[in-house]
Amino acid sequence: MMQIEHNFIRALHFIRHHRLHAPDKPIHEVYQSSTINALLEGFYDGTMTYGQFRKHGDFGIGTFNGLDGEMIGFDSHFWQITADGRAHTGPDEYQTPFATVLFFNPHIQQKLEGPLDYPGLCRLMDGIIESANLFSAIRIDSRFHHIRTRSVSRQTKPYPPLTAVTENQPVFDLNEVSGTLAGFRFPEFADGMNVPGYHLHFLSDDRLTGGHVLALEIEHARLAIDDTTNFHIELPTDASFLSADLGGNRSDDIEKVEK
Ligand SMILES: [Zn+2]
């Protein structure tokens, strides 16, 4: 009996290890340019194009050159939600100072029944994710009673810090709408590199509007989660980045700009 249990546990370990590190597939990793602390500090000049990002993922979130709106990507499309709340298909040559993508390959899929608000959704997902110490990509296709999003407007130099930009962020409220949420949950130890905890963007089913999610109430939804152990980051190499002070705990600033 003990031997059978032992073999079963070994088999589970093999399945998990094989899924996270499948040797016969392209590397399954989160791919990101720059860091959240650099974005907070006002580093809004694009360092990579979305065409380049496409080689590293078909799913993700981010922003655009000069902080020109919010990005949401899924089903191999990258959309731009500009400061007027409108969604556009973002051309591949658009640059971004900060984006996070991966090839979405969910291993957890389940139905969610509402009503669920944002904190309730996060608590529910806390009980579903494999571990709080992995990188989790999240997609939720949902009917919403309500969703509140925001976008950001294109900035000119000298760039203000992100906390100053989001003080005047345009906010959009939508009622009885269907759409897709895409984003990530990063562990607490990702602080400084990305946003610890949940960070989701929205695009409506009619592909007309969306943004960074501030609040929601789900009627019913389908949840899909894809965990990975791999995180690849490409840092800018310009002199201003190389000489900037990007350390320190900025969780108060992150709370301000994300929530
Ligand atoms: Zn966002």
C-alpha cells in the first residue's frame, strides 16, 4: 500500500514537473520588458515592439510608448485601450515600455458562479491556484453586472511619475456587459519587478472598450489559469535607466496606481 501511494505521488510529481518544464515544447515562461518600479518612476519610452513580444507570447497585459493607454492581449491579438476608453487593435510596430506576456496554455479551467466582486474573486482564485509562489496567468470570460475600468493618457516629456498620472485617470463604468479579463497573479517576492497579487485588464466582447480593472461584479464566468516557474525579463539599456535608483519598497505607490 505504501509503495502504491509512493508511486502515485511520484507520478503526480512527474506530471507537474513535466507540465511546468515540458522539454519538447517552446519554453513556457512569463516574458517581460522593464520593471514596475521603472514604470512608477516615469520610464515611459518604449524599448520593444509588440511584434517582438509576439515571439514570446500570445497573451498578456502592458502599456504603450509614452503611457498611451492600457494593453490587453489574448487569442493572439494585442489591443490598445486609449484614454477615451476605446479599444483598438494595436499594430505590431507599436512600442511598449512595460509589458508582460506568455503563451497561454491553461491547466486549470472551471466555471464561476456569481455574484462575485473583485475581492471575492481574488479570494476564490487564492483557493484555486496551485501555489502562491508561482507565476499565474489568468483568463476569465464573463458576464458582468458591472465593471469599472480605467485607462491612462499619453504623456509628454519630462514624464511625471505614474502616481501623478493616475490621479487624473479616466474611469469607465459599464453595466450588464460581457467580456474577457486577462492578466496575472505574481507572488509577493516579485515586488519591484511586477505587481504582487492580481492584476487584470478587460476587453468587452464587442471589442469596443476595456481597460485596467478597478472593480467588478461577476454574474457567471469561465476561469482559466496557467502557472509557470519561468520568468524572463529584458531590462532597458539606456543611460537614464542604468543610472536610476529603482530600489526601495514602493508598495504604497503600487496600491495607488493599481487600485
Ligand atoms: Zn493594469
